[in-house]
Amino acid sequence: MSKQEKLYKFYTYTKNEGLRKAVKKTRDYVAKQQQPIFQQPIDVMAAVEDIKRANYIDHPYAAPPKIGPKEKLKIGWVLSPLSPGSGGQNTICRFARYLQQQGHDVTFYLYEAIHPQSVAQAVDILRSSFHFDVKVKKIADYEESDALIATGWETAYPVFNVDTKAHKFYFVQDFEPLFYGLGSKAVLAENTYRMGFYGITAGRWLTKKVSEYGMAADYFNFGADMDIYRYKPEVKKQKKICFYARPVTERRAFELGVIALDIFHKKHPEYEIEFFGWDTGNYQIPFPYKNRGILSHEDVARLYHESEACLVLSLTNVSLLPLELLAAGCIPVMNEGENNSLVLGENDYIHYVPASPIQMAAELSKIVEKDDLTAYAQAASDSVANASWDASYAKVEAILRREVQGE
């Protein structure tokens, strides 16, 4: 509408309704135009009310007295909405399943925050994606327990706020402040290490990191499912390498990997390159590759058995892949750093390199050019023959018993 048309409309309205009504209508119109059509909600993963209630500085959590001998414990795990294929939630299910098998009473408590999910939806995902049957309730329906375990950082806030006699734990699988740029979410995640919970961390690097905030913690070692990933010499290696490609997860350094593989491809165009871990079909990849997307554990193992090497990068806590790769006889090439080496320990078959695409490509070439690659793959598998999850499951149960019962 032109300026002249607006003036004529104002004149006509004033003539018919009077000056006062015309001025009011004009003010209402201007005010409406200044309001945003859509207001972005405050998204900090945890519910804002839970953050406001969690006064861990003035009223820090203090563990209750040990309860003494008790044959079986009642254990609650607090999780954000379940996501099919989540590696972190799969690990939680591994440990919860073991505790359940040992006779402990296990319940999953769903913390929705700003992302709603029904109990029925969560149960369906647990059964279909993680093959796990367990009691599921909303956190609002919490029942008194012996142990209550926070998982992702956002769940630490409701766990802190729950009025309970339970011993509170924090199952830490990564240093989550690094998941974000420097800002509110990073600070809120960092603050959860100051809440006073007892930490159970995935590997020694995280125990070291959370101790910087005064958090007491113990760790479990990583393992590999040998039934799935064991080496199969009858499966012939192909001229193939693979890449754990997670463009949606910045700590997996997707772009560094693509650049490294472009360099590798120019030197070894005869090698097929397969991406797995996410659908990368919408990305411009400068060399021929096969987009495998998210695979089942069985299909991942088959890919490892066929591949000579795998590029697997992690800029925070190490992923579960390296031990599984070794077990399958596929040689991992990784970025160096104590976030990886402190967790995996000494192993001559893990090829650590600087986080440089040139060095990564050179190391991949060095592996595929080996004359004795079949024997090398067998030796790599033998090096992790005892790396099952069993000892880690038992250690986590022992940590819970020690902190709750005093054993």
C-alpha cells in the first residue's frame, strides 16, 4: 500500500469513526507490525525451571550415609528422549542390561525438557533399536531408589533437584562442554561437574577432566563385542578403506577426514572408499565413494572385515570404534591426543597421526602398501583378544555397591 493510499484510508476512517478511534487503530497497527511473527524459544537442552532450581553453589549435594549390606539395589537411570542408533544410549543400555541380569531393580526415567516423548515411544525404541526391555517412567513419577544416575549433562539438573535419599551418580561418556561453541550451553554443561555427584566415566581421560572441577570419579575401560567383531580370516580383504563419517557431529572432524581421503584417493585411486555412520548424500564429496549411512552392528562388522583400514577421528573422548576395528582385523588411523591414547592404552596396531589431512592420508597409504597386511590384520585382532565388556560391566556394578553400600 502506497503512502497516499494509507493517508486516504486514515482520512476516511477518521471521517466515519472520529479522530480518537482512528489514532488508536493506527497505534495498534504500528505495535502489531513491530512484534515478531515468530518468537524463538529459549533452548538450553534442560528445562529452564530445572536450571533455576539447581542451586549447587549454596546448597551442594552431599551423599547420604552408606546403606550397608543389601543383596540387590534399586537403580534409576535418567535419560533424555531416546534416539534410534544413539551410541551413548546403546552403551547405557549395555550396562543397565547387565545390572538387570544381576538381579538389580532397574528403571529408566525419561526427562523430556523441551523435547517431548511418551513412555510408549521410548519403550518402542528401546526394544527395536537397543533390544532391551526395562521399566520406563517419566522423571515426574520417580520412585525412591538406592542409586539415581544422571547421563547426558541436561539430565544432571533434574537429578540434582530430585528430593531423594538415593546416592546420586553421573555416567559421563564425553566432555560435553566441547560439544558447543563458547556460550550458554557449554557453561551449563560444565557446571554439572560441580554438582557433587559421583562420576562413572568412560575411560581415564574423562576421570582426569572432571576432577578439574573437584568431581570424584572412577572409570571403566572400553570393550568390544567379540561375538560380532571377531576376526574372520575366511573373509578376504578387498581394496577398500572406510571412514566413520558423522558430519552432524563436529567432534568427529568430518571435513578433515574428507580432505585426507581426497589426498589418499589421488595416490590410490584403485581403492574403494566407503562412508558409514550417517547419510552423507547431501554433501559434495570430491572423489568417488559409497554412502552406507547408518548400519546395523552386523553390517558394520562386515564392512570392517572387508576393509584394510579405517579413518576414525575424535576430538573429544575416544569413540567405541577403535577396539571393534582391531577385533575385526581392520587397522584404525586416528588423530593423536590423550583423549584417545589415555583411554585405549598402548597398542602398536592403532596408528596415531597429527590432526593433519596430509599425515592422515600418508598413514592410510602406509597401511595399504604393507606386504604382510593379512598377517598384520590377524596380529591386530589378537592384540585385543581379551577386550570384552565383561570386566567393565562388573566394575560399574562394584562402583555402585561401594558408593551406596560401603563394600
